[in-house]
Amino acid sequence: MTGDPDHPRGGMGTGHDGARFTLPMIVACLMLAASGGMQVACAAVRHGAPVGRHGGRGAARRLPVMAQVPTHWRQHGLASWYGSGRQLGHATASGEMFDPGALTAAHRQLPFGTRVLVHSRRTGRSVVVRVNDRGPYHGARIIDLSLEAARQLGMLGMGMTQVDLRPMPDDEEEVASAPR
């Protein structure tokens, strides 16, 4: 800066430099709003779309639902439970009403109606649940159990626990088991 009022960058300046940046931004915002992109961006934020590597919210990458469950299929990971009252009176993803007293669960990939043996590694207890909902979509959890299933596994006070999952053939009985 020279301080000379006749110099293009000196003295008081004309104040039009900000317009070079502001006008294109206004035009870009208007175009985004007119195209419907603003609603998509706002919806992604409202519905908790995951944050990408660079801070942007992108579409969640979800694995497809299995058509059939192979008999050798197994899964190990974190289980949580839900049904403390907020879900009462709401339909699950399968369309049936949520019942915290039923032995049901939410899983991201298993087909609705699949019966799964859930074995708690911490308590040693097992329970057979029926998949009737989708989720969980929080962290590294692999299954959300109903209140009753969590009670039978002995995990109500824990919130989450490590479990092993395996599909149950239709000819096996549904029983809950406790360690001896």
C-alpha cells in the first residue's frame, strides 16, 4: 500500500472490491435455491446424513438387504436396545407396530422375519429374536434389540454389549437361555 489516493490500492479506495465476491455468491445461492438443491442439502442436515471425509454430508452408504441368509452366516459386534417409550405407537420398518414386550430386533441387512440367535458374550445368555425393523444407524452397532430381548440377555443396565449373531432354522424352538 502506498497511501497515495491516486494509486488503485491506496488511500480510501472505492469500496467496490467486495462486490466482485458478493455478487457471484448471491447469484450462486439463488441458483441453488431455484434448482431445489437447497432443500436436499437442508434435508440431509435435518435427517442426520453422515459427515464425509471433507466435512460434507453425503448419501449414507448402506449395504443391501439380503434376499436369503446363508446357514453359515455369522456376525459379531455391539448390540444396543431400544423401546423406552419414544417408539411406542410407531410402526417399524416392516409395517407392524412396535412392541417393547416382543422378542424383536432391528438389523440393517437381514430380511424381515428372519429369526436370529443373539448370544451375549458378557452375560453368557442367549435369546432368539425376529427381525422386524431396520437399524441401528449409530456407530458400530450391528443390532438393536427390543426392551424384552435386552432384559432376557441381562443388558438393560449396560445399554450396549458384545454379541454373536447366527440365523435360526425354522425348525428350531425359540427359547431363551441363561448360563448354568
